[in-house]
Amino acid sequence: MSRHRVVRALARAAAALGLTVAALAATAAPAGAAPQPMGQCTTSSGVVLAVDFSHWGGPVYRSCGTTPTTGYELLNQGGWATTGTGHDGPAFICRIGYSGHQGGRQYPTPQQDDCVLTPPASAYWSYWHADPGQNTWQYSQLGAMLYKPKPGSVDLWIFGGTNIEGTEGKPTVTPDQLRAKNTRPAGGPGPKDTRTAKPLPPNVDTGPRPENPPPAAPPTAPPPSPTAPASPVPSPSASESATATPSAPPTSAAPAAAAGPAVVEAAPAADARHDAGSYLPAVATGALVLLIGAAAVFAARRRRRTE
């Protein structure tokens, strides 16, 4: 094989590699699922996306998206963005961020996880679903790019430790705290252009608030008035003591239930900076293959010359 043919073969291989990487980047770009104000999601339409940032002291954000869609599309529209891993690509959700929270910072941060390898089972984003009318979570058996939420359902992402059966590390919020309760859309239509969507003004109706009541405080007796003189309490007579019905012993107030993370509505916002994940592994592998092929061709030519 002549040197010119070798050069042309390497050029064609490099062009093919470039097209492959471009195709990967195109398929990994977020699809155009339409974000909506929360009022547009109902008990039978749309899907509620919720992300729990309480691991870093943040709230649980919930937003509304149209269906049909995928879990991945919901996490990459209306201000949401994800980052994959260098090992698994964008399909494995390693980081999640919302442009309305901490300036769009994605969590875990690069200092906490470089997202090169697959995160351990003790610290990763787990994916949960609740179908319409259900108040129990189901651990997702499909990845975000394959799962298609049902209209009226809830999607939830939580960070921490969860086994593959979903029996450990379950969510601390219930689907009923997050799902839409209205049967008809409210609050007006959502923005059509997801790339230029702006946060909604505060006076726009975004539908019913999530069920996240604070813990009830035990009742306390009012303090005595400082100006009122204390009246003496007469001691009961012997006959009164004999006929009085003994009162039940005082019971201590039941401890208030621990409050879960706050639930905050995430209105459709401008898209956060999107990082689908690193394609360097694919590029490096292709370059290595080209170098090995070129070395093999030149070695074969040298052997033929010496024979």
C-alpha cells in the first residue's frame, strides 16, 4: 500500500470518527418537551417533575411538563439540566441543576463527584415514579431516556443511598405532597419557546400549593395577667372530697412529627447551562484505534521491504 493511500485511508477514518461524535452529540441534546406552570398539570394530564435537593440543604422543587415525554426530557427543559458520566454517557444522570436554584449549579458539585465513573450506590440520583391516584413510590426499572411518564403521574429524583430493589433509601415526601390536585388546567398556558422562557411573575396563578404543612405546636396555657391579684383557692370540705370524682392524670402532649423538606414550585425558567456529559472517552478511543491502525500499516510495509 502506498503512502498516499495510507494517508487517504486515515483521513476517511478521521472524518467518520468526527461524524460519529457529532451524531452522539445530536442524540444527547435535550428534546423539546414543553414546560408548563404548575396549574397546567392536573390529575389526568401532564406530569409533575420533582427533584429533592435536601441532601445539600435545599428544598424539593416541583414543576410541570407535557406528555408524551421521557424522564430525560423533563430534566432538560424549562430551566432544568443534567450531566452524565464519562463512563456511561448522558443517559446516566450524575448531576442535576435548576437555573432558579443557586444560579443553576448542578449537584453533586465537581468537588463531590467528578462524574467520570459510575457513582456508587451510596451516593447517586435515584429515580422514582407514582402513577395517577397512587400514593406509593415505585423505584424506576428503566433509565431516564427510556421511561415515559403517564399523564397525571409524578416523577421524583432523590440523592443518597438506594439499593437496586428500591427497598432502602426511599423518599421522605409522598406522591400526594407533590402531585397536581386540580382536575382542570389553571393559571394560563405555559411558554411555547423553551429556549427563551422567562420566570413567571409572582402574581400568576400556578395552581394549588403542595401539601407541606409545618408541624403543629403543642397548645400552651396563656400566661397569668401581671395586674390581676391571685385569688385564693378554697380547700374542699370533707364531704366534697368524699364525693368528688377523681380526674384522669394529665397526659403529656404528643411530640410533633418531624418536618420534611420544603416543597417549592419551580416555574418554567430560562434553560440552565447544559452539559450532557463528556465525549472524550469516545474521541480518545477512536484516536487510539487510528494510531494503532496506522502503526500496523507502516509495520507491514516495512516487513515487505525487508523480505
